[in-house]
Amino acid sequence: MYYAIISEDVDNSLPLRIQARPAHLVRVEALKASGKLVIAGPHPAIDDENPDAEGFSGSLIIAEFDSMAAAEAWAADDPYVAAGVYKKVTVKPFRQVLP
């Protein structure tokens, strides 16, 4: 089943994101290589694809996992969690209807 991992950043998270980004991307790329990643990316803090110093307000990953527990465990091991980027992470089942 698919799960949405919806993460909300702490205030002024950009320096923390920059530091943890390489390790974060390794995990997301591995999920992609396994064929389980649907979509992943950050939420810019402002209405601009390149928010520069404004940074990001959170992230979204939709991917296939064997269970809710597996999705929650994967989310909890994210380097952004360890680095203190996220103040809140929510994992929800997701059913793709379109496309």
C-alpha cells in the first residue's frame, strides 16, 4: 500500500536541511531505485520554486511500504529527523486515484 509521509519543518530549518540533505537524498534515491517511490519533494516556504534564504516549510514523500509500521519506521530513520529539521512527521495511508 502507499503511504504519505508529511513532514513539517522547525522554524529556520534551512541550515539544518543543508547539512543533512546528502544523507536524506541517499535514502530517497534508494527508495526510488526499489521502484517504491511515487513522489518526493520539499514545500517551499514561499510561493517560489527556489525560495533561497526563505527555505522550506516541510516535505512530502509518497511511497509504497509493506505496512503502516514499516512506513513509520522508515520516516523515523530519516536523517532530517536526526538533524532536527522536522518538528512533526505524519504518516497516512494513501490511495492513488489519478493519474
